[in-house]
Amino acid sequence: MTLSGENLGHYYQRDRWILKDVTISIAPGEVLGLSGYSGCGKTTLSRILAGYIAPRTGNIWIDHKAMEPRTFRPVQLIYQHPEKAINPKWRMRDVLTESYAPSQAILDAFEIKNEWLTRWPVELSGGEKQRFCIVRALNPATKFIIADEMTTMLDAITQAKIWNSFLGICKSRNIGVIVVSHETSLLNRLCDRIYHLGK
């Protein structure tokens, strides 16, 4: 089951293309880096690949078929800012279990404390909320995950722990991962190959 985008193009204002003629693909279990300068369209491409917005031109395919609207998206997107993906009126337990009930082993892998589950999003730090978003994306039905600068708000030691746990689980489940970052050192360390956007 391959995730691919063919001849993708997008703009928000007519004739001011953010993306044009982008062709990209990722295989199950592969870790693909997506690099590029700020403003080159990395987040827009991520949202297109995850099915959140439709491209102006081109197509998205999963296993050579068009992505179908469904209750759960097989391509999950983890944003840089977790507050954009969390309902502020839900307690963290409800945020976490919106689509499935993660095992205690997964909660432990990302050091999610039991007392956090009863708190409101505003009561947790950005890094703590991001752990919930990562675990939530690891639904058993997930086939691909796009991690858009997902650990930039964490210190270097915590980043290393998070990536180790995250990629270990993804590898064990044969989940394809797109790592979106402007940090070349991070991409070189984590990824099987790197796609450079906006060259």
C-alpha cells in the first residue's frame, strides 16, 4: 500500500502557486524526510497528502486508488502546534480516546502520566499535549503518518526519546512516516531518503 501524490499543485490566491508539479511517494514502513525553506509549501503539501485539503491540480493515491472519505483517515497528520488539533473543551482522556483506546504500553512509551488524563488542554504544556497527539495518531488502522515539525517544542533529549519510541512503533506496524523538518541533521539521522521541496 503506497501513498503517492502525482503532479500536485496548489495556491490560495490565484496565479500565486505555492506548489506546482510535485510528485512524491512513500512505501509502507519507509521513513521519508521532507525538507525545504520556510514558506516553500511543506505544511500545505502535508495537508494535501493527509486529505485535509484538495490540490488544485494532481491526484492523491493510496495503493493506486483515490483516497475515500471515511470515519478514520488512514493518513494521519501530526501538527507542529498541538493546540490546533485538540478540542479545548474536552478533557485529555477524551482527546486521547477519540478514535481508539491506546494500550498502557504506548502511554508509557511516551511518558503520559495518568493524572494528565483528567486535565483540560490548557492545564498541560505544549510538549505534553503533543505526546497525546502522537499517541492518538497511532491508531491500529493508521497506514501513514505525516509528522510536521512535531518535536520542535521539545528539548533535545526529549526529542530523541520521542522519535525513538515513535519510529520503533511505526516500524513494528509497517507504518510509512513522512518527517517534515527544516533541520537537515534530524532528517539525515532519521530518514531512509529525503525529498527536497522548493529547490
